[in-house]
Amino acid sequence: MADKTTERDDPYLSLRFAVDLGIPGVKLGFTKVSGLTMEFGVVEVKEVTGLNLSWQLPDRGKVGPVTLERGLTNSQALYYWFESCQANFVSGGGKPNAQGQRSQFPRTTVTVMLFGKGSSPEKPAYSWVLHDAWPTKFVGGDLDSSSGNVVVESLELAVEGIDRLYFPNTMKPTGNIPSRFQGQMIGA
């Protein structure tokens, strides 16, 4: 028989989340976030000594793309962000100059926060930090006169990197935290 004093480690519900676009004055709600992925490619190296051996080695890593979806409202923030990126790209924005510095291409740090039981917007259980995010695709939504569904707009983001952080005040740690994140955790 199970000990009743043992605390269960229940999984988090995917419906308790918020997104901060990192754009001052813009607060939007989203219905779905997808593509929070990080992966390495695999390179197969074959032995040339005639022993028919091979090894698999990691190749370059890649992240995303991340897609944000929301019901269409009067807010034009996602479209304007996409449009400003497009205008800057056409005018040469975002390309590195001779010193390797990027011009004023509208990249931002997007934060996706997941809330657990007992956590609040000030103290999420997990956060995914999307570095140097910028929109690559805007979808205005599907219109269908035979359905009564909500029109959903989406924005696909290219990101330079994703960090996943957890916050020990709202959950028990289940692994080692890289030292570069130690100072970024709430309550650490």
C-alpha cells in the first residue's frame, strides 16, 4: 500500500501559460505555443580500415522555429512586428556590418512562462527564453463561412537559442542546473 504522506509529482497542464513578447507596451494572450524544440543533427563516420565499423557523432544544433497562435482581435501588434521586420530586411536591416554588428533589425527576447499549481505570473514554474527572436511567417487566419470557429492568427519565429529555466520556489528540482543559470532563478 502506498504511503499517503508521499507527495505526487503530477505533470504540468499545458493550458496555464503566458507569453511575453519583449516588446514594450504589447500584452497579448495566446492560445497555443509550439516548436519549443532543440536538437542536434547526427553525422555517421565510417571506419576506413575495412572493419565495417561506424560511429555517430553530433552535428550542429538547431532550435525552433517557434509558432505562436491566438484568436484574432483588434490588436495589430503581431502584424506590425512582422511588417517592421520585412521593411528592415528589404532596406538592408539585420545584415552584419564590417564590424560584425547587426543593424536595427527588430529582434527581441520572447519568454514563454508555464504556471504550475500554486505558481503565479510573478513566479512561473518553468520558462523558455527565446533569444533574438524575429518573425518569419505571419498567417492572418482561415475564413470559412460554413463554420463558426474563432479566426486564429499565427506568427512563426526564428530564434537564435532557447534556454529552459525552472524556479525552485514553485517546484522541486529534478536535475542539475547549469551554472550559467544559477543567478537567473527566482529564490536561488
